[in-house]
Amino acid sequence: MVLYSRNASGCTFLLLQSARHQTWGFAKGHVDGDETLLQCALREVSEETGYKLSSGDVFDIFNDCSTYTLPKSGELKRTVMFVTRNPVVANDLKISDEHQQAKWCNLSEALELLEHQQSKSCLLRAADWLQLN
């Protein structure tokens, strides 16, 4: 999920660095059981960042879907990202041990840190969406 905060300088986006891959990305994970995609996103955000969000905290008409092939296994993977309706409080962040660090970045900084084009495209679409809404 794309989480953002606002400060005097403007909008910043939360990036998490994976402890396993050392790559930067968003809070995300896999669907458990019969969870909906949104329920999964809300649970993963809570587990990975400590933010307790509800479905009303997420734009229900915005999601960003990408599909790609995993390099080692050749398996097809699909990700669906949501964006929060309102900014979160940056100081309330509590990252899980799945991540080695977190960083609040402006758009250009975030685009520099993100390695995967799908993540960059998602962030650009989310940033555009936030400007319009």
C-alpha cells in the first residue's frame, strides 16, 4: 500500500527496505485464506508499519495492478496496490523485522530508491491521484 504523510515541505511517501532482498518498496504481502485484496493490504500495513487502517482509510476506486515474471522461478506474480485516502502520521511508524529500515521520501527521492519499474509506475500514478483528490 502506498502510504504518505504531509509536512511543511509537502507530501512524502513511505518506503521500506526489505531485510531479505535489501530492495526498497511499499508495505505489501500475500493473501491469507479467503481475505479480499483490501483486507490483505490492511493487515500487511498493520503488521509491517503499525498503522491500524480501515477500509474507509483507503481510496476504494483506486488500485494499481501489475504483473511480472519472477526471475529465478519464472513464476508469474501479480501485485495490487492501494493508496491511503488521508496522510498518516510519520512519527507513528513502527516497522517490523521484515524490513531493515524505513524512509519517508519526496517523490523524486522515492523514485530514485525504487528499483522496479512497476513500483515507480505505481508511485507516479498514486502521486497523480493524490493531487486530483
